[in-house]
Amino acid sequence: MSSPSLSAPERDLVGYGPRIPAGTWPNGARLAINVVINYEEGSERSFAMGDPDQEPMTEWGSYAFPRDIRNLAMESMYEYGSRVGIWRILDSLADARIPATFFACAVAFEQNPDVARAAVAGGHEICSHGYRWEEVFHLTEEEERDHIVRAIRSFEQTCGKRPVGWYCRYGPSVRTRRLVAEEGGFLYDSDAYNDDVPYFVTVGDHRRLVVPYTCDVNDIRFWNSPGLAQAEDFFLYMRESFEVLYAEAARGPRMMSIGLHPRMIGRPGRIRSLKRFFDYARQYHDVWFTTREEIARAWLERDAGSEEAGDA
């Protein structure tokens, strides 16, 4: 008998395959682009937050800091994202008139409610990135369920409404998708990296929409080695990804995700890569910069239309 921690939903190694979904996005757009801001600052593991350990990943890479000493350097690197970096990103989005999705940790917004208010006022979507920036697969089922509920209630306080999307840190547990479905009120989750368009999965009695995310078009690679070294590297990678997806979208809709972290892309020497890409991609009039919620709603409407056509 397999261990409960190893029993997982069935894998789908086939997906759409060569049968790319046909058609376009709303208003005839062929490529949807979603900018994601991973807002985690203030909810990361630290002794200051009462955690038994602290984050190893910093601007210096993964540094083996002494286990019993508070890492003030690490804490200040994360603080840069909430104090400075997030405002650079928000200014860049406002200048380009682009809506984004916040993968926001509830506790991070509690620590800096000004950011929550600015995100909502700017027309950005708030997707739950969990109650804390934590590995939910280390939680018990009861703890994970409780944290889902806590996150929802927290966002209702800081943002004025609950999120309709869910995304875990790193990856979900084998039960996350079921717990999110059972809680209700969610249109989608993004706990997958396995496609360039949304798709449906069955979880018990629930049919769930997955809007997959990316870890390659992602500024976290500035903190990885080997990874991105200069802003130009990130711009070129975004442009190459865009051009391939845009060309493929001549046969059917495609989706591009761009993952950002305020403490990473928010640095002065990196932010221009984002601004340059916005200027470049906005030259194409059949590209749709949008939120994950709108992508999910468009895919659900598309699915409903196909079901009606099948019933006719």
C-alpha cells in the first residue's frame, strides 16, 4: 500500500497534444498575457515572525546561515520589496495601463495594507497565495483547510472582497485542489506548470479549471544560479517567449505568464526590462494584457459555448 503522502491525483502526460484549442480570446486577441506579482514580503519564514527557521534564499543565493541566529540581512532584502520594489512595479503597470494579478499572501497584505489598497485601486486582481508564504504540503489536512479559510477572511478585510483564484508556494499538497474545491467560491487554481492554455480537471465530484503558471518567464531566476544576470537577459527571454507563443497563436489561443517578485524585479537595475517588454508587446493590437480571473472567465464561457453547441 502506498503512503498517503505519496498518493496523488492521476497524472496527465497527454494534455491537448497536437489538438490545440481553436479560436481566439475576447475581441479577437490571439495571445493573452498575464503579469503576476508574487507579493510575499512579510509572510516569509523568519524568526521575527515566530517561525522555527528562516528563509535561505536571498540576493546572495541560498546561504547556509547559522540556524540559531536571526538573519537580518535576509529580512532587509525582503523588506526592500514591500518598501520600494512594489511601488516601482505598480508605477510601471500604471504607465502602461496594464492590469496584473497579485499572487498575494494574506499575512503580507496584513503587514502592509497600503499595498493591498493600491493593488485594488489600480484594478489588479487579488489571487490567494496562501495565508502565509509556506509549503502547504508540510501541513496536516486540518491545518491546510484552516489556512485556506483564514486567507479568505483576511483578504476580505484588506481588499474588501474574497479572491477567486488560488496558488500555493512552490506546489500544492495532494489534497489542495480538493480542499479548495470543497471550500467553494474559487473559479480556478494555478497550481500547475504543464501547459500554455487553461484546462479542466476532475476532483471528486468537482470539475475544476486550471490556469497554469510558469517558472521560466520569471524574475526568480535573478536569484538562481545559473540564471539571469542583467535586465537585458530577462527582456530577451520574455521577447523570445512572446514571439514563439504569438506565432503559435495563429492556430489557436495561447497564454503567456510573467512571474515577478518586488524584491527582485523591483531593483533599479532590473525594472527597465519590464518596461521595455511592455513597450514591445503593446505594438501588437491582437495581444490581450489581462488578469487570470478574466482568462478563467473567458475559458469558462468558451467551455459553456462548446457544451451548448454539442447539445444543439
